[in-house]
Amino acid sequence: MKRKTAFFIQAGCFLCEDYGLRGFYTCTNGKVVIMCDECRIIWRNPYDITPESATCASAPDWEIEPGCSIGGGQWSSKDEVVAAGYADLIAGSATPLS
């Protein structure tokens, strides 16, 4: 089951013209990444949020790198964000669009 609350790095995804929120997302292998809840663009490194560092997951396995799939992952819990070392980046929490 997907979490109903997501922790966000910042409001306003610049790639989908501020429609989506960029939240912490835990891949199937436990890696925490940033994903826009609107356009699903992903950033592997929460400290490097630029258009050049953005990536998309590819069907059919939805991997963004070997072993790291967003298919079957979920929005990160606060504990997961803290354990990944990104507590200082939490800007807030909200209900994600998906």
C-alpha cells in the first residue's frame, strides 16, 4: 500500500511548471530519490536538483539504475529520509497526487 503522506524537498517542480511537488521516494532496493508527484521525473541525488540531472524510469521494469525501480516503491517515510542522510532537506509534508 502506498503511503498517504509524502515528505517534500521543495514545492514546485520546475520541469512541469510548478504543478508537482518534489518528494522523497524509496525505490524497491531502499534507495531514497526525489520524484515529482505530477510528472514523475526523478533525481537520483537530492542535493543535485537540476534539469540536467533529471531522469525518467523506463518500462517494463521502471528502473532508474540497476536494482533501483520506482515500480513497487513508495513515498519515503520520515525515518527513511533521515536514515538516508537527507533530514536537512525536508521542507514539509503533504498528500501526494499519486
